[in-house]
Amino acid sequence: MIEIMDSAMLAIQACLGARKLYGDSHGAASRQLDQAWESLRNLLGQRVNVRLVRIHDSLLFDDLPLPSCPRLKDGITRLLTEHGIEWIEFENGLNRDHLARLLKQLERAVSAYSPLGTQRIKVGRLARSTSMAPAILLPDAQLSPQNHVLELKEIWTGLHKVEQVDHRLTDLVESVRRAVPAAAAVWRQMAQVKDHDEYTFVHTVNVAILSAALAEAVGMNPNQVCDLTFAALLHDVGKQHTPLQILSKPGKLTDSERKQMERHTVDGAAILLGRLNVPDFAPVVAFEHHANLDGSGYPNLGRGRYPHLASQIVHIADIFDALRTNRPYRAAMSVEKVKEILTDGAGRSFDGVLLDVFLDSVVQVSDPQPESRQQAA
């Protein structure tokens, strides 16, 4: 298999050279791209994904250097080094267009604001450790929120078909959690994403960021924050079973439609129960995130039973983001109006202390300008 990967990298390097000399539409460039794609497709016929690691000037596959490392050193290896890429993972479903987009990314000038990778090609860096433990593969910090949301959508829609959660969701969780200290900037980036993807998916990522920020503010440790972010990203997973015409209906829902809408909490919990690598409370959050502190809401928990703390955190973040976003049936509300609504629910819908921490420590530093909060097309 190492010979096939070696052939793929040589073809990619030859394609980049031909594109530089003749342009990306020239026959020589197209032929080399076809050869690279064919080699990678052969590899992916034998594995779910294949990963190439760069260590200094060498490219390793299955822990062995490629035979053509000396020939690749001043070509593809140099480009990877310039872009700070230390590993590339090619995944099943890779097509020729994915590979062509990666080449365009490598050809352009290096920029901290340029997203790298595609839906089927992931890139990243190796995390360094002072111990003798092996290096850990981390997602590339330059990946844009647009790519995050595209990944989330793909993971989300396929989640009910498999028993183990897609490993990319773990990468996405860590990326979102690391973004929390730069909340204001992340908010602006997320607002831009709204123009390119469905509301529900963007809303989910927003809720995850807000939930992570609130979790940190109340003193949760990094592992707890990471688990909570994971659960927040999955809190609306049950909506994949809710008809689109109900999710996007501009007017008031009928009683029948509302019952269908409210089923997404039960459906979400059912999807997550028994899934590997999901925090124990993720199904609970999916089930309870519309449940109020006084037992009302849905599902009705009854008096005397309080929602899980993680559910309460996601509930606050969920309502806040929903009210601050333009929807088909109403315009986005101002921060002051949303604060008023949330405060009015203190002690009934929300825990008063938790809400105060959210409004003082999260909203004050992370809410974007009202005009930037747009519903996705």
C-alpha cells in the first residue's frame, strides 16, 4: 500500500507542477490529477481512511517514509510545510473535486484566514508532548466555521446509521471549545456562516459555543466542558426526523405540527442512547433541553424533578440564540429584550443563579451586533 500512496503523492506533485506551467485546465495537469485520485481511491477501497504524516522533510505512511521522499522534498512536502500541515487524512467518499480543491488551497499564498481541507480531506498538526508518549493528531486551527458546519451537517445526518460517533465530531468539539476565549470573533464568524447553511445547523454550533462559555464560567474543568460541548452539538439531533415544512414554517404551528416538533427531544434521545463515544448525559440533554425548572415545558418532567445541569445550561443557550436570530415568523430581538424574557423566566424556566452567570459572564462579552444576526437562507 505504501507504493500506492507514493504514486499518489508523485502524481499530486506533478499535477501542481503542470498547473503552475500551463494552468489547471491543461491536459497534463488533468491527467496527473486523475492518476492521483485513482491511486487514493484504490487505497480507500481497502480502508475507511488513509493518513499521511509529515515529519520535517519526510512523508510517512503507516509509520514508514515514502520511497520518493527525496523527490518530494522540494515539491509537495515544501508546500505542506509552508502551510503548517503535518498530517493529511483522505476519507471514503473522496472524489476528484475534493482533491482539486485541496490543490488550489496549497497553491495560494499562506494566510491565517484561509481554510484548509475539504469535506473528505482533513488536515492538521501534531500536538507536541514533553513525555515519551506518541504525538496526538489535532485538527488544524485554521479550519473555518464554514467547514465546521459542513462537517457537523454530514456527521449529524449519518449519526443514526452507525453505532459509533464519527471521529470528526470529537475534533469539532475540541475546535469549538478552544474558540471560546475568542468569543466575540467567533460570534462574527458564525454570523457569516448563516448565509451559507441551514439555520438549525448554525444554531447548533452557536449553542455549543455559548454552552461551553457558560460551563467554563461556572467552573467546570476542561474535560467537563468538552463533554458538555459535545452534548450541546447533539442536542437537536432528533430534528432530522422532523419534517422540513414544520421546521421552516413561517406561521403558527397547528396542534398536530407542534406535537411533531416536540417529538425531536424523544427522537434525539433515542438516537443517542447506546452510541459509543457519547457522554453519558448527551441523551439526557437531547431529551431535556426544552424542559423547564418548574416541571413544565416538554417533555413534562413533573414537579420535583429538575433537569440535569448540562440540560439547564444548553436550555439557556438554546433560547438565547433562538431569540437573537431572525426567523421566518419574527425578527431577531435585541439583547435587552432577550435579557428581559430570560430574566422573567428565572426560577420557573431557568435557575436564577445560572442565568445570572450567563448574562453577566457570557452575553456581556460575546453577543454580536444585532444587524449581523441573520437567518440562513
